[in-house]
Amino acid sequence: MDLADRIEAFRQTLDEWLRGLYHGMISHPSYEKIEKEAEDAEDAFLLACFPDAFGIPSPVSYYTAELLPFLEDEFESWERRLWDRGTLLERKGQQYHF
């Protein structure tokens, strides 16, 4: 096996490995599930901090108002996402193909 054949074999192995890495990190269906779970965790955190946005009284709203300057970028998109979303049962049912 000469040098050109060894380089070609290495390039093929590297190409196969990189395709598997891309598939596992980006194009695999579990990536979408992980993204939805992270979004759900963020939604739960923001709902616990700002329940007044949805008419739920909260005794700690005075203290969580201090977080608004830090979360202002996410707050508007979060509020819109929660108003547009169906029920939580519907969202979780999509994971199990109900």
C-alpha cells in the first residue's frame, strides 16, 4: 500500500466519521426532542418567575421583577409561544405520536 492509497483510505474513514457525527448531532430526530425539552424547561422557569403575565397571582412577583432586565429578550418570545401553544398534553403527546 503506497502513500496515495493510505491517504485515500484515511480520507474515506474521516468522511464516514464526519457524516456520522453530523447525523448524530444535527440531523438525528433526537436533536428535535432535546430542543423541545430544553424549550419546555425554559418555559417552566419563566412561568414560575412571571405567572402574573397569565393572570396567576404570585407572592414573589416583586422579587422576580428584578430579573426582567436580564430576560427581556426571551420574555416577549416566551409569552407569544405560550399563548400560541396548545395544551401541554397535546405537546407532550406529539413525542409519543398520539
